[in-house]
Amino acid sequence: MTQKELLDSIKKYLARFQAQVSISNSNNEYDINIHAENVIIPILNAVYDLNLKNVNYSEEKNAQAIDLLDEQKKIAFQVTSTKDIDKIKSTISKLLTSKFKNKIDTLYVYVLTEKQERYSQNILEKTSQGKINFSAKENILDATDIYRKINELNTTNVIEKINDILQYQFSDARINKHFTFSDFENFKENYKKSCISNFSRINFFGLSVNSIKPREIELYNWECILNCVNPPCVSCLPPRG
């Protein structure tokens, strides 16, 4: 897949991720939020070059104030589906009185649904008391922000890795751990080339296409015939004479 195709795929799966959380939470189904923490870890690790751990497992269930922590870089994330400023303030206040307060310099809040358009920086600065790095613009994130960060990476192998993570979680296809989605895309491309190389004619016997005559044609433009909405069009067929 090209980098553009990878980014389009990532955009699609991030939107699906966001929608699933939103629909589930609207129906008072919150188990997906726990799963979401683990889904987002490898993505955030790749985007921000971190080594985040889920402290709800390593420390205690429902750890106070934060969910994910890179202890070496002193960066933490709270993952939530609640987007209002009261939730943000509560997270910061709890962090400043928690056992993690000396382990963290920078806090991010990742909103699983969709964050508000604006948050008051003044209110958040009063809450953080200058004890932790927190910007309303930079430290409150949602899928749109993550996609923008991924786009800015401009590193195909990292983008491909993120796409594989999202496809594994949200694609309808099922591929085992030894055959990645990238392998599948490569297989499709190689299969298409093989078809083009080994077949030069197509027939329509057995198909409900009675209007097509003759019932067998030579293929002229394979790219056209593979994508044609109403084959065979003028470009699909060989030139006359």
C-alpha cells in the first residue's frame, strides 16, 4: 500500500474506533473503554516514541488519575470517553494528590469520543498550579489529533505498523498473527499482476450480461477492466483494425 492508502485506511479505522465507543457509551455499555486503553497503547507508543504501560494492571485496578504511564519519560495518559472540562480538571487535581505526582511531568488526556472545540486554558492553569505541563490545545487529544500526528510522522514503516494494529482490532477480516494485513495487500497486488501476465482474454458465459457481444473479448487495458463500472467500455477493448 502507498503511504496515502495507509493514511486513508488509518483514518477509516480511527473513525470506526471512535464511533464504536460513542455508540456503546450512549447505551451504557462501558466495557469497550477498558479494551480501548489496551488498543491505544501501541498506537500512542508509535506516535510519541514512548513505552507506555497500563497502570491499571501494573499498579492497581482503576488507578487514580491516570491509565497509561511511561515512567522513564515521565509522561502519562488518562483515557476517557468524558470530554467536558470538569473531567479534565478532576484528572489533574487527582494526579496532583496521587502517588504518581512525582513520577509525571507531562499529562495527556485522550478522549475516546470527540473532544470539545474549546477548553479554558486559564481554568486548567489554575487547576495544575504550574506543577505539571498541561496545555488545553496540546494535551487534550482525540482521534483527529492522533491522525494528524500520524500524518506528520511521514515514516512509512511506522504508519504501516499503526495501520496493522487498527486493522487487527477493527477490520471485519480475520488474519492470523503470521499473515499480516500488509502481507494480504502484497498478495492482492501480486495476484493482480499474475492475472494480467497469464490471461489475455475474458469471457462472459454463464453471466447475466446478454447485451455483450461477442461473448469473449481480448483484454486491452487491464487497469480499466479491473476498475470498470460497466465493462467492457471503449478503453477496455482493443483498438479496431
